[in-house]
Amino acid sequence: MTRSEIIEGLRDILLAADDRNVEALARCTEQSRLMADLGFSSVSMLYMVIAIEERFHIRFDDNVGAADFATLGDVVDYIEKKLP
Amino acid sequence: MIRVRLGSVYHYGIFVSEDEVIAFGLPPVPEYQDRPDRFTVCAVDIDVFSCGRIPEAAVFDLGERRKKFSARRIVANARARLGEGGYNLLHNNCEHFANECVFGEKRSAQTDDVRRRWLARPICHIYLMEIPRPCPDTAVYPPRRDAEIRNCGHDGLRAAKHAAWQLLAFAGRKSLGLDTDRLTFRKTRSGRWTCDEMFFSLSHTDSVAAVAVSNAPVGVDLEETDRLSRRFTGDSVQELYDRFLTDGEKQLYQPTDEGFLTCWTRKEALYKRTGKGAFHPQRVDTAGAEARTFRIKGDRALILSVSGEHAGSAHVFATDRERTTLLAPEEIKLLGGDVCLH
């Protein structure tokens, strides 16, 4: 799976989490900050982590917290590392 | 058991005294981000636990009161795990820990609730694709549909149907994670194709194919605005308007090209979602139906309507099946008269 495919999958997840933010999500890049640019709350972070596990069939490591992901690129890096 | 609200989630702990609150990890706030013990079971005082917020004490219902351990045992359970690691945001978090100490059951209502939301999320995705010409010779699934398309004598129509079905395979995989070759497609007596694993609807103009996929019944219709202008003058649009729109629809839509096409595409979309047999536009009343209409800007102005339970949260994507772009609100314009009921 390529990075752009991961980003597209993430965009679907983020749309499902909060579809009032379509404009920001349509333009999001790897540099987009989850909280400042995409308006993430702690629940949307939890939602994203659950959705990533379901969608990409991976499991988040122990000792990883929501605060470990500042940008969308950080999340993509993590998923890419976990994918077989 | 106590908890403190941090943003929109709660941090849970076992209250022993004001000097001893035992929790799995420190509260997830920036000031503790670099502490080495932020992911271990630790005892902190109430000020560290609450981070200046107001702590809430758990109020158990009758069933929970019967199930919970004695206070002495709860404290013993919590203390026995001091220093333990293995924190996991979803599978082993502070709420799991507190519930294990109190009830002997590892559960997190917050995680369960968010997981339910994800699984029940409304999905209504619409994909648009230019129809390739000439029609590619690749097979579509299922074979019966492939044979129908190959038997279509009109080159343009065959290319449109082929493109729509190819796009359906793409959309099902992309939005719902379905392997299209393993889906169960059926053809109803009225000639409508359905699928056991997803709801879908197809439409096309001469040059663009549209596919809607959803986890609820859905209908989609796409029209080119220029096509109406080429075929009908102002007077005949008025005639179509008078003839086909119901009284309720005439309250919502103006007798203009855009007004008529908005209503017309909604009728077709609603019919595809719910109707059986032949399409009688006068009998399909869209007033009050859950639907959404978009004007798609570009080389060809398109009007797209989607009807369905999740139409209010529909998203439109342009794709060539290699790259897919979510169309931003300024690239598509929501038309007036929208009735987006949730």
C-alpha cells in the first residue's frame, strides 16, 4: 500500500469522524496538524485510532498515546511501519 | 472509582485517599507528555490526577453495586499492579484498569462507544469518472452482467454501462473494503441489480459515470445541464415542470432549467432507491424525501442528486481509478431546496 493510498484511507476515516470539516480534509496534506488544522478532539483521536485498526488491520502498539501523533504524516508513518 | 474529564474523554483512577489515587498512566495532558511513568500504573495525589479539573466519583447502579468488590479488595487490586506497564490506548487503558480493579472485568465504555460509532457510521460516497472511449474489453463481475453489457448494441451506451460497473467495483472496494469479485449480485424481477453486501446505485450521462455506495438504501442520478438546454427551450421546460412535478415539489423548485433538473434528478434518485416497476415521474414525490443535490463544476456542468438515509452526509469524489480526489465544497455547489433530513 502506498503512502497516498494510506492518506486516502485516512481521509475517509476523518470524514466519517467529522464531516463538517470537508474543506480542510479535501486539502489536507501530510503536514496538516491534527488538532490545529483539522480540529481534532480527544474523542476524534480515539475514533481515528479505532478506525485505523479496523480499516488497515493493524494493532497499535502498547505505550502509544494520542499525543504521539502531531500531524497526519506522523500517522501515515506509523501505519506504513505497521503494515506487512 | 473516580474520573476526570480531559477534553472530551475521561481519565479514570482508584481513589484511596487525597494523597493516593492509583491510575494506569498519568493524565494525557501536555505537561506529563515527557514523563517516563506516563504509561505505567502509578499512585499520584489528587492534584496530579485531576490536573486542576473537578474529579467525579462513580455512581454505581444496583447491578454494579452487587458485582463490585469490597473497598478493601479494590484498593488491594490497584496497589498490586503498581509499576505495571503495557498501556494500550484501545485495549488496555485507564478505564480498563479501573474496571478490572472494581469489577474484575476489563472493559472500557468509552472505547466501546467510539467503536460502535465507527461501525455504524453513515457511508454515502459518490464517485464520478469520465467514461473511457472506446469501451475497454475487460470483463466486469458478475459474468451475467458482463454478458448483458457485451450484448448492448449501442457503442456509447455499452461504454457507459461498462464504466459504471467498473466504477462500482472500485467504489465498493474503496469505501466499504469489499472484494467485489466475492460479492453476491442478484437481478430482481423488475430488472434491478442488487447486492447482498452493500447498497449501490448507478447513473451516467454520455460522458460521465456516477456510482453511489452506501450502508443504507441509496439512489443516484446524474444529468448534464447543457443537455436539457439543447433539447428544450424555456417554454418546453415550463411544460415539463407543469406536467411532471407534484404540487408539493412546485412549492420547492422554480420552473427554471436548474430548478427542474434538481427536482428531476431527485425523482430518479428516489425512484432508484425505493421504486419498483416502471418509472412514472408524476407518482414519485420528492418533497420531504431525504436527498441532496450537487452542481458539479468543470468542463461539463452536471447536476447530481443522491437519495438515501445517509444522503445528508454524502461525499463526492472524482476519480480515474488511479487517483481519487474528494471534491471540496467550492468545486461543487449545493443547490437550493435541499432537504437534508437525518
